Amino acid sequence: MLIDREFGKQLVENLKAQNKKVVFTNGCFDILHVGHLRYLNEAKKQGDILIIGVNSDSSVKRLKGETRPINNQFDRAELLCGLKAVDYAVIFEEDTPEELIATLKPSIHVKGGDYKKEDLPETKIVESYGGEVRILSFVEGKSTTNIVNKIKG
């Protein structure tokens, strides 16, 4: 289900009050592929509820270039919400999820194996309220950029 950050804040507070572990991750998720699926399934196993922060169209354009995203933010969020592992999605305008994480305060923030915990700007925020950052497995060779380049031929 697509939610806004204020609803998300209340939701996370309510879930934590029920001793549920809320897992958060984020990304562009422009063209959904098996690497995303494996990653999100692994993320879901870290807790009870999985919330995805989805970069807005303007954010993706700033991060990935003028030709991206391929799919708009609402289509990307809806596709993610259709996956069994994903409980909620929140679209955010910023280039990094720091503000969204500071608002939601998830129990666990996860990123893929191509990141290092100490290099993530959000690690300090997550740990400041007692949350945990976990780095998951890296799915080799699976990326939207690779798919786009293959299509371009």
C-alpha cells in the first residue's frame, strides 16, 4: 500500500508498540528485476513489516540522469507493493532517505551488499534513535542500468 510519510510515522510507532520489527529500505526500483526481488525477500526476513522508500521521479532524474526514470514513481511504487515481501511504500523527493528515516524511525534499515554501513549517511540517524543498519547480500550482475544498456544494444 502506498502511504505518505506522516501516516508512515504513525504506523511505525503503532507497530513498534506491538513489539513488531519494522524494516526499511529504499531505492529507485526503476525496472524491477530478479536482483530487486531477491533483495526485498531477504529484507523482509529481517523483521515483521517491510516499508520501501521509493525515490521520486525528480530524485531519480538527479541521481541517474535525464533519461531516467523509465517508469514513473506511482507505477514503481505500485509494482513494489504488489510483491509479497513489501507491505508499504513511501515516495520521497530527496536524493537520500535520511529525512524519511528520521521521520519514520524504523527498527532496521537495510541496504544491499554494494554498500558499506560506515559509508551510509543514514547510519548515524538510524543509530541515534537505537535502530540497526544491516547490509544484505549483493546480487551480482543484476541492475536496471544493465537492462537499459542491453535494450539500447
